[in-house]
Amino acid sequence: MQKIVFDHVTKYFGDTKAVNDAHLTIREGEFFTLLGPSGCGKTTLLRTIAGFYRQEEGDIYFGERKINDIPTHERNIGMVFQNYAIFPHMTVFENVAYGLKARKVNKKETEQRVMEALEMVQLQHLRDRVPSDMSGGQQQRIALARAIVIRPGLLLMDEPLSNLDAKLRIKMRSDIRMLQKELNITTIYVTHDQEEALAVSDRIAVMSEGKIQQIAPPEDIYAYPANQFVANFIGTSNFIEAHCHGGMDSSGLAKIDLLGASYQLPLAKSYEGKVVMSLRPERVRLETAGHGLSLIPGTIENVTYLGEKVSYLVRLQNGPVIDVQEHAVEPHQLRKVKQAVQVNLQLEKSTMFDKGGKEVVYRATY
Ligand code: ATP
């Protein structure tokens, strides 16, 4: 168990900065996820940690030790990849024992450690089978056992669940999470699946175009996105344009024009001009009757029933179409297409960004 430090790490491919000035510390025992769309640089960053790539700028430390020039096999890392990378014709036992053999661990200790690792991934009863006739989930468990059997100081996982079906992915991700906590092993996990990242991580780094956009625990990334990219990439956001009238009054409130009405909010900083409001679908209430300053008339355009929740697309009068979610809806409460509604936007739970979407102008209050 050790902390990992990136000190202004940059990795180029030609003129492309695949990783652009990564500067962060991953804590001892932390489950840390690199999350972002395809091509954002997460695999490249992971590969520089493993030593498959050498960064052009900056340093990487394991604990206090600078590892820039330490070869991969001396970094004491366990790795799990999307394609399992296990040997199809060796038995489960032989696959898991492979790393110990390379480390010249004796037979008795190998037997004991392999069985221990197989028990952790619940495969002890299949030790003599060959992976080629096992399921994807079982093969990924072999890969996991093989990674942890060497007792690595760091576990790296690159999209380990991508090849599994949806139900198994959910089961495996909680198994991985529980095992990681039990072993207390520092883990860096790469995924483009935001739900997976929210479900397993202690903290998430959201990346875009080689740059880390925000580092925070899942609930903070969701509730307080640092910029418009993060608000858009994590969960669903309704983006609505508004206008901020600069200075705040004596009670710290600034005037905001939105969809033809005026509101007052305490801004993070004084701001004059166009802003973009990000409002989560569950932060919009639908009322069937009533009028009020904060209610905006709208019409339901589409209904998507998802079991535990319902998603409505609602066209606002003189405004955009927004996504609204209601939870635990009983069958008779389902709203219908073309139904008129009054929309209550919970603006205090929104985040507002400057025109370029880079800076937070208003931060949600809970
Ligand atoms: P994905 O989820 O698709 O794997 P990623 O976020 O892991 O994407 P990377 O694979 O790290 O992204 O790629 C980051 C950038 O570096 C991309 O622009 C990619 O085209 C480029 N890149 C990655 N590997 C190489 C390489 N070996 N040679 C040249 N360019 C590369």
C-alpha cells in the first residue's frame, strides 16, 4: 500500500499532448478512477504509471521513491485489462501461479498463495479447469486473482468489465470494490462509464483532451461539477441560458434573468453577462395545477418509463425542452404525452457557469 504522486506529468504522441500536465496525489489504499470519453488520455496516463510509456515531462513517485526510470517488472504492480490477457491453455491454478513462478516463490508458498487468491475471487473449486471453457466473468476473476497474488503495492485496472454483460458488470464491480477494501490496496481504475466510476470510487479524476478537469469524490463530482464539461459528462444536465446582473446586493444576492422571469441567487463571484445553468433532471418538479412566480408552463413531449423512475421530456413555454425525472412513481401517477404541466426549477440546486463553461459562477446549495 502506497501513495502515488504525479508531479506535472506530460506525455506526447507526436504533437498531441495525450496527458497534459497531470498533477495529483493518489492516497494510500484509495480506489481512484480515471474517467473520461474515448481518447481523453486515461489509458496513456495508466500506462505511464505501469512504465509501458515514459513521460516527456514531470515525475512519478511511488511513496517517496521516484520511479521514472524503474522498469515495469520492478514496479510491483498488479494489472487487469479489458481482454483478460490470461493464458487459455493453462489451468486456472497455473495462470494465477504464473507471476509467483517468475518471482521464484517456492512450491509450498505458491500453493498457499494461489489458493488464497482463488478463494478471494471465489474460484477455488475451479482450480484445475482451463479458462477457454469458462465464462467471461470467471476469466476476469482469474485475471484479478493473478494480479493480487503477487501482493502488489499498486493495482491498475483498465476497463476490466467492458467485455461483460450488464448484470455481471454490476456484480463484478461491487466484488472488486469489496476485495479492494479488504486488501486495502491502492487502486487506479480506468473507465469511460460514469455510472461505474460513481459506483466504485473513493475519488474520480474526470479527464478531457489530456487534461484533468476535476478531482473529487463521486457525490461531489455529481453535485458540484467544476465546469460545463464535467456537468455534461457525469449524469444528465439540462443546460439553460440565463443572464447575470453583476454585483450582489447587501444580502449577497445577484439578479438573474431566466426564461423571462427574474430570480435572486448568491453567486460564487460577481459576474455580469450570459451564463449557462446546469440543472439535474431530479431537481425539477412538475406540478399539475397552480401558478406562481417560479412556475413555468410546459407540455410533456415524451415519457420514458424506467421502473424505479420516469423520465419526461418537457417543452417549456418560450424555452427549451428539458429532461425531468420523477422517482417511485405509482402506475396511476404516470403523466401522459401532451399533458400540460407547471414546471418548478429548483434553481438553488443548479450550477451556473460563465459563457465559456469553464468557471463556476453559482454553486449549488444543499
Ligand atoms: P479509450 O477509452 O478509447 O481507450 P483513452 O482515454 O484511454 O481512450 P488514450 O488511449 O490514452 O485515450 O489516448 C489519448 C490520445 O493519445 C488520443 O488522442 C490517442 O489517439 C493518442 N494515442 C494513444 N496511444 C497512442 C500511440 N501509441 N501513438 C500515437 N497516439 C496515441
